[in-house]
Amino acid sequence: MKAPRLALALLAPLCCSAVRAETTPAREYLATIRPSAELQAMLDRAVEAQFAADPKLRRTDVRIALLDLGDGGAPRLAQHNGETPIYPASVIKFAYLMAAYAFQEQGRLRIDPELDDALTHMIRESSNSATQRVVARLTDTTPGPELSPEAYAVFRKHRLVVEDWLRTLGITDLHCVNPTYDGDGDLFGRDAQFLKDRSVASALPAHGDEFPNRNAMTAVGTAKLLALLATDRALSPADSETVRLRMKRDPIEQPHLAARIAGGAARLPGLQVYAKSGTWGPIYADAGIVRDASGRSFVLAVFTQASPPYRGEFIADLTYQVARQLLQSPAPR
């Protein structure tokens, strides 16, 4: 009887791997994404024109992903350094918002009034303290002093649950494992212990005093996750709509978004934007869904990094140009 038991034990990891890689609507949809020469040429022209007109932008490291979701067919992709990871600042918070609803659908979490309030402040005001509360609930961890090796191993495993969920969707280039911090003493103990952990694979190299286990996102991976949100493939239709509404952006109500995706889309009538921006040190970024009244949509993710920081109109201008081409021109056949 020992041999069959041993065989089953050896097969178990293989079976689990097969389950993790099983075909899902999200994976099937992402597999249909194809680079588009036409869309790439449009994006290249827009970026080159803005670089030519803006000296500050020419000194800026820019990463872009554009997904034309069309009217339900295969998404078309164009990108500019879109597969190179970058520190995402607060853009990462929309991934935690989606994870909260996914975990509730799975029965792993309940969005009670306390968590609902934290989600609101995380997205609307981009509160870092609210994000810390959200990540604590998502990962079943708490802040505190450094942990013993045994207790830290449990903490480390729990902190990877959002990344594990993303992999079930077929997204492997988003490293979403930490909350965001204000830097006023809120980063200490086990959180710092985790950020210093070189055994956790972050795609960002660490220089000098930088933590090796920082959050990281690519523009393409960010756009893919937003595409799943736009098409109800990561969450139920009802929860997808709830998350989109929580991310709805209006530069009239939120003037600080004038230079972001919402500001660019507002230059054209009838467009809705569901997005999350990020600003931290050298990073100036935004990622979101732009949709017209007919439901035709595109996803745009833009990360800029510069020292001194870039704070210009590039994101808004690019959004306007893309929206004018994709949403005000006849849909490609």
C-alpha cells in the first residue's frame, strides 16, 4: 500500500499546478490580446509629437500600455516600454480594491462597514493609512514588531495572497504585496522586515537604501487587469460595476485630475473614466478605463519617472488624442 500512497503524494503538486493553470474566462480573454501595428503607429506618433514639444518630457522615463477593447472583439495592444516594471505609487490601490471584492465572492472576506469605509478612503482620497487597513484585511496580517523566523514565514505567505489571486487570472507581472506608507513612522517592524526580504521576487532592482521587495507593476499588466474589470471577467458583473463606480473620476469634482486621464477625456463629450492615479517622488502615473455612451472602451496605463519629477500634461494630452481616434472615429472592421 505504500507505493500507491507515495505515487499519489508525488502527483498531488502536479494536480495543484494544473488546477492553478486551468482555463478561465479571464485567461481565455487575455490570451486573445494581440499587438496591433495600426494602433502602435498611432501611439508612436502621439508620443513622438509630445516628446518633440515638451523638453521636460524628453528627460522622463515613460511606460505606456494601450488596449483598445473595441466593441467586444479581441483587444488590440500598443505599448511603449510597457513590459518594463516600475514602482506604481498609488495606482496599485485599484488592484487591492478589486481583490477585496474577489475575496468576498470567494467567501474569504466580508466587506463590512469598516472595510467599506477603508476602501472608500483608499480610492477617493488615496489614503495610505486606509490602504494599510485594507491590505491588513486582505492578507489577514497586522502591523507590529519584527517576527521570529517561524511567525514571519506565516506573515510572508499571507502577504502574497493578492499576487496569488492575480496569477489565477493569468497576470504574472504585477507585484502587489505591500500597502503604501506616509513615511511618518508607519513603516516599521514586520512591514520593514518583509520589504527587506530578498527571497520575495520583486522585479525592481534595489539601489542603495531601497527595499528589495517593493511593489512593482508593468503598464501592460496594469492594462490587462483593467481590461478584465472593464469586461466583467475578474469579478461578477455586479461587483465589476461597483468597483468601476468607486473608481469613477470627474475633473470638475476633482480638479487635481485635470492633468490625468480624466482631464484628457473631459475634453470630449460623453466619456466616462474609471481610474486610479499615483504620485510619489519621481513617479507620476495614472491608469484607467475610458468608455463612451455606446460602451466602446479603451484602457490606458501611463507611468512616468523623472528627477526632477515630471508633472506636465502628457497623460491628459495622450488620453485626449487616443479618445479622439478610437472613440470618435469609426470602429475598425
